[in-house]
Amino acid sequence: MPKVAVVTTGGTIASTRDAHGISRPAITGADLLGNEQTDIDLRVVDVMSKDSSSMTFADMDRVRDAVADELKDPGLDAVVVLHGTDTMEETAFLLDLHHDDRRPVVFTGAQRTFDHPESDARSNLAAAIAAGLDISSRGRGVLIAFGGSVHPAAGTRKADTTALDAFRSLPIDPALLHTPEPLPWHPISNTRVDIIAVYPGADRVQIDACVSAGANGLVLDGLGSGNANPTIVEAVRDCVGAHIPVVVTTRVPSGPISPVYGGGGGGHDLIAAGAVFSTDLRAGQARVLLAALLSDPDLVGLEKAFDRYSRFARTPPFRR
Ligand SMILES: NC(=O)C[C@H](N)C(=O)O
């Protein structure tokens, strides 16, 4: 009989609505699975019961440890993780970066609460279990099964607040489907990485505040193909001088991130100030990658490593 561990963390898939229509996690893994007889041995591991918007790096470390514990069982075929959709892309990517096993780990959740008359909870759970047991999932790292699609965790983002197929993945190069070498595991909860929003007229207040708060690294959620302005470039130069790495990504949903603009505040100027470009990852996953790399006391060559683990898309040549 195939054996699957179902690790629960909360999210809408484990939520019910009160009389005012407010959703809160309330359902255990056992409630979710019900007592239907199946020909799969399902082992439930309730790790936490949180709306995923409240997840911290410490929570993500706990999810990673729970999954790693389950994978110690050689008789297990796959792990399914039930998680809120708001930050599923972060937790799933953290696990993917460190996943050193051919057996699949499949994340899923729901857009409609468990008690909704047309909930997607049960269908997504069934699809995640099926993806975990599908032989073609082996060796593909951590996956997100949601709304009828199966996405690799790396590069996938929540792209719609309510649609049942909420996630979109990058046009992945098959050769880069899974990060070639898993990163050595170090918890990320003691590493602080902040995301800085860039917008017209943005000054350096956010950057200076994050540095004062003890940031170990920053992610710049830039404009266009990875641009900011001369004030931000100056602040980035100061951070890099103080050994606080700054990664540049973009608020634009798709397309390559390229340091091709000058003019004092463009991507080219950010690179000249010492910033690192995130090739394909947007802010949420870029933050997780930077935290994972900075949490490794033996890391050498942050820039190369970042490029290697943030490059997934088959992107057409950039033209202006
Ligand atoms: N659909 C969901 O799961 C959203 C919810 N706020 C969560 O992330 O936990």
C-alpha cells in the first residue's frame, strides 16, 4: 500500500467561516481527511494551525523540519504539505532549496474554506496526493499542486487572490527543473532579510530603517527590468560597503530582470553600487533564497550562488 505523510500548517484549506464570513484555521488534518477508506496509507502530522499570512521564518523552519522527519521513513512514498496560499511560494521554495531526496514533497491549499459548499479543499488534497504518488514527480523537487496544475515550487507565485487556479509558474527550462545541488540545511530564523519597495520618488528611509533594525540582507523590489533612482543607488552603495548584500528584483510580474539601464538610478547603476541581480525570482522567493544563503556560515561567493539558484526561466533575448 502506498504511504503518504500529510503535514498540516493551517491556511484556508483548514479554515471555516464564522457567522460574519470571517475565515480562521479550525480544522485538523484528521478532519480534513475524514474517515473514508482509501487504498493509501495516510499519516497525518499537524504541525501548526496558522493563516499563512502570519508565517515567520521560524515557522518555515518548523515545516521544513517536520517534512525532513517524515522523509526519514524509508517506507514513505511522498509528503503532502497543506499550507495557506498567501505565503505558500516562500515555504515551498525554502524546502525546495534544501530538498535532498527523489521522493516528492507536494504543497497544496485552497481558495475556499473547508466548509464552503463548493470548496476546492478536497479536490486539491486529492490532486496533491496523486501528484506525490505519480512516478513522474520523482526527482522534480518540491511541487505545488493547485487548481488542476502541478508547478515546480521554484519561480511559482500566487497570481490571483481568488481564482481557483491561483498560481503561475515561470517558463521553466527543463534542464533547470530542479536546483542541481541542494543547499546544506541551516535554519533561517536568525537571519533578517527585508524587502524594500521602489516607487516614483522613493527615498532611502525604508533602507536606513531596515539597516538600523539589523537587516542581514535586503531585497529591492524594483521597477521595470530592475531599476530604482539615484537616492536608492546611493543607499545601496552604503549597504554593500557595510557588508549588507542587496538583491535586485522587480515588481513586474513576468519577464527577465536585466541591468541594462543607466542614468544614475538604473539597474546598471545598482550593479555598479554592488547590488546582486535576481535573474528570475520575484521578491518573496528572492528573500527566501538570500536568507538561506546568508544563514550558511560557510558560504563563499554569494553573487554566483544567487545567480545559480535564481535562474530558471527560458527567457528570450532581451531587446530594447
Ligand atoms: N487561500 C488561503 O489560504 C489564504 C489564507 N489567507 C492563507 O494564506 O492562509
